[in-house]
Amino acid sequence: MHQTDIDESVRKAELPAHHARRLAGEKAESCRHALGTPEAFILAADTVVAAGRRILPKAESEEDARRCLDLLSGRSHRVYTAVALVTPAGRLRERLVETRVKVKRLAPAEIDAYLASGEWRGKAGGYAIQGLASAFVLGLIGSYSGVVGLPLYETATLLEGEGFPVRSGWAKAAA
């Protein structure tokens, strides 16, 4: 795994879906640049939580997370996860997955307890659906794994479409 150092700031008038695609693509290209021209598959992703056109931050402070949770409480929002794949031939392929998530109305004590867990740190929109915050989700339409941060169906399809043997070891793993 390679850590990229790209500017994740939202550009003026940038919409959430475009922001996710741009960041995933920049991460993949940054990795390719750092590694030279490897004969390898490079996979990158980015997840953006949006309330309307507003892009919520990856919460770095308790105040960030509280603002996000207050905003998401009792309403639906969208989660955009973009996957970017650089192929051994140097082609950039992308997929964008959009998921609607409905959050129950959160009591102040529920928000306080969640913030005390620390699970929100660095999470888009201030929550992790695969953890404690799953108790806040009334429902979703779309990809659960996309909200977690890597839409598995779309990623597997993207890789297979470029000749990567995604399922080649499955029979051995089951034995």
C-alpha cells in the first residue's frame, strides 16, 4: 500500500461526485508516478459524504464530527465512492458508486456517546457505517461496501474487465 500526498481540498463549485472521482484518480496517478511505470495494477478510492451539494469533511476534530452528525440526523444523505484503476498498460479506468443513506433522528446523548468512542476520526461525514454508527442507519439504497469505502462489486468488475484474475483463488480458499 502506498500513501499519497495529494491536496484533498474541495475546489470552488466542485460537486460531490466529481470531487470523489477527481481524488480517486489523483491518488492512483500519484501512486503510479511515485512507483515509476510499474507493470502492475494500481487501485485507489475515495469516499465523499454529501448533504445535498455540501461535501462533509473527513472529521479530524470532535467539533467536525458533531457538526456532521447534527447535519445528518433525521435525514437522508448521499455517499459517493469513486474507484480508480491504473492498468499495467497505463490506462486509467474509473467507477463511481452512489448510495443513499437514511439516518435516524439522533438524540444528543447518542451523538455524545458516539463521539466518545473516537470511531469518527478521519471518517468522511464523521461516521463509520461498519462500526457503532450502523445503529443509526435506518436504511440504504445502493452499495453498503461503497459506504464502507471500497465498493466490492464494482471494484471486482473493473479489475476483471482489465484481465485481473479476481476469483482465481476462491476454490482454494474454500477448501
